[in-house]
Amino acid sequence: MSSSSKRTSRKPRKKPRVKLLGNIFTQIAGMQYYETSVVEGQPVQLELEPENPHDRNAIRVENEDFQATGHVPRRVSSWLTPLMSAGEVWAEGRAGSPVKPGSDNNYLQIDLFLYPKGKHILDPGTDPADQQDAMHKAVLAVWLEMQQWTDPEAAKEAGKRLLKLDGRDLAPRTRMLLWLIRSWARASKIRQEETELAGARSALKRISIGKGSHHHNLTVFPLLTPDGPEPSYALLQDSLAKKSAEIREVSEEGSIPELTVENRSPRPLLIPAGEILIGAKQDRTVNITILIPKKAQHVIPVSCVEQGRWAKASGGFSAAHFAHPALRGRISSSARASRKDGGSPHSDQQEVWRTVAECMSGLEVHSETGTLADAYAGADERLEEFRNRLVPPENAAGVMVVCGDQVVGMDLFDSPATFQKMWPRVSEAYFLEAAGRPPEKKAIKSTVRNFQQVVGSTLAIAQQPVGVGRELELTGKEIAGSGVWNEGSLCHLCAFPVL
């Protein structure tokens, strides 16, 4: 271990009064040469190393214990060091990728601030003094104009091409602007996500919890929300019935973890996580809540809930039931883990089959093909008792369901009208799981209040979304779920404990 990696008691530098210029995104170089590490999301120190024998522009990256963990890449430090040394720019770092949480910690976000001494960097002035100044004014004009743009993808493409101009023949201030332009789209995306995540959390906070109703072992608490706008999307079950949507295998051969959805409607199509799709080669359940664009076709991630069949029973699928909460929670958790590892939101299929088998065994229901759909037919009489006793009020937009003192799950929509349509199928999934359990006392409201707080605190933007809108996920270790925020509305959000 190098002497610079030893823990010290040095205090972090205080940030001076400076103006935020923007952010750039890069990686920490040389981490393999240090035994120390950084923690994703935490600040790092950026220390100039003018005595570095290999590079006089070197910038050392230190973790919160002031241990060296690597360096800023040379291509960045070659222009950043002169600006920092001249007292024109201040830089702060943060470990991890802001657009890919859970990624390797060699990602680095650098926030750049402008000292008063550096204000000339943003001054277009008059005629350029020389060729180098002319290039700076040209790049500056693009940077200033870009602040008015609203399309991050257009900015991303422009920034990618402009960064090819980066070279040592340009002034450090010009090279910095090129990097800021390159990163503007990503920074804009982060700002948009932060705004929309704040909106989703605010919508969740506005939900009030009504009086719970109890039967056998379940207490159902209605979730009440202020009146909102009419939903702008179509629901899957309605669209399949009207033939304005179709779900089919991705090919003649089929693929267990994927299905194709065609939305022919002029409105987006909402498919909540947990929908069970019956037909084609085998029954599946949807892994995550998805909003399919209007007049579009998408491949969606699904899990098989019928282990004993791989033969075409029909050309397409119908939406008949919902997966029970234990299964939805496990699928959400494994889909989140799969996406965190850089993959698609796919589930652990073996775990899915085990969970389906556990449910069937607990209910003492037999199925020739092991399909979860048969559990509903086999337990129908027991489910009927719950249907008659547990009916949420008409103004409910969702429910939180508790068994004893343990929350079983939550389903929330953005309007009572949508929830009332979904309730018959969503509710029977909760009833199915409860039907195999012993009696329990009525739950207290503080249990669901605590769960609501956990949901809000772990709510995050899902990366690499499947559909439109802002896909949501829950990031807590003991909770998992999925949702969609779109056009200022929390279209759907479900949450389950990870057991």
C-alpha cells in the first residue's frame, strides 16, 4: 500500500463561493494499483499532484478517509489542472455512475464550478484575439445555445461529435467546454429524473390511508388519493378484448423470458407487473410495470408460471389473473438484480417455478401442467369468502394488504376508476396467498404507514426502461417493486416485502 493510501485525519477542503458550471462524467484511472476503494454515491477528494514524476497535471482521487484510490484520467486532468491551478475553476467529485446505479465504482462524476476569476471563460467578448480564441468563442456559442435545448438525445449526439475536436492545440477553457457539452445530455437526463422522482415521491406522500377491513387473516387498507386527471392510457385487459392490443410469442420457436406486445391503440398501454397471460406455448407473468407507446410494438420481460407445457395452445394470450404477492416480490427482486448486473429485467426462472409449486402445494391444488392459473380454479370457494368480505370503497385508488403484522403487498393506481377495474383480478391474487394461511388478528394502521415510508425512501428511477414514461423500482434490500410515472401521474406502483 502506498503511503498516500494511509488513513489520515486531514479535514476536507471547504468549497468556496463559486457558481456551478456543469458536470462531466469519466472514470477513475489506475484503481487496480491501490488496495483502497470508494463507495458509490459518496463524495471523493480531487487533489492536484504537481510533484507527480509521471505527470505534472495529475489529479489524485481520494475516498472519504483521504486514501488514494486512483487518478483522474490524463485526458481530463490535462485541461482541468491548469484551470484549477489558475484559480479559475473548482472541481468536486462523486463516486459511481449517476445514470447506472450499482455499477462499478470506477465511474466518476466531476462537478465544475466557476470562480469569479474565471468569469472570462463565459464571456463571448468581441472579435477573437487569435485562432485559439476564435475556437473558444465558437465552442462557447454552442455551449450557451445548448442551455435552451430541451431534447437530451439531440444534445448527446452533438456533444459526441464535438468532442472529437478535443486536442492539446485548444486552450484548457475550450477543452473544458467541449467536455461539458458532451456531458450536457447526461446531466440533463439526471436533472429530469430527479424532478420526476421527486414528483412520484410527492404523489405517494399525498396518499392517505383509510380504515382497514378484515377477514380471516387479511386486513385491507384502502389508499385514498385526491382526484386527478382522467388516465391517458388504455388497460391491457380492455385492449385485448377490443383487439386493440395483441400479445404473442416473439417467434415461432418462442422464448420463455420474452413476449411481444403490439399496441394498436392511439393511447399508451399500461401493463402492471404481475399480470398473468394465458395461452400460446405456456402461461407467463409480467416482470415489471410497463407503459407501451401508442401504435407500437415492444418485447417485454416475462416469467413462466406453467412449468409442464411448451406447446402451442392458442395464437395469442389473454389476461386472466395476477401472480400472488410472494411471487411478484421475488420476480421484482431478481429482475432488479439482473438489471443491476447489466442485463434485462429478467427473473430467476427456477425460483419462479419453486414459488408457484409452493403456492399450489399450500392450497392442495393439482395441475397437470403446473400452471398457476389452475390454483385459482381449485381455490375458488375459499376465494369467494374473501371477495364478499373485503370490498374497498369507491374512492380508493389502491390498497395495502397486511397479514397479521406483516405487509403482504401494495398496489396503487393514479385514479379510483382504474383501480376499480383492476380490483377483481388484483384482489384475488392477495386472497389466493391468504387462503393457505391460518387466521390472524386485524392489523394496525401504523404497520402500513411504516411500509409507505419505506416505499417512498427506496423509490428510484429504473435504468434502461422497457417502455415509455419513467419506469420506477424499489432499491431496498428487504423490499421490491415496480411502477411507472408518466405525464405527472403515478400510473401504477406495486411494492412487496422480499421474503
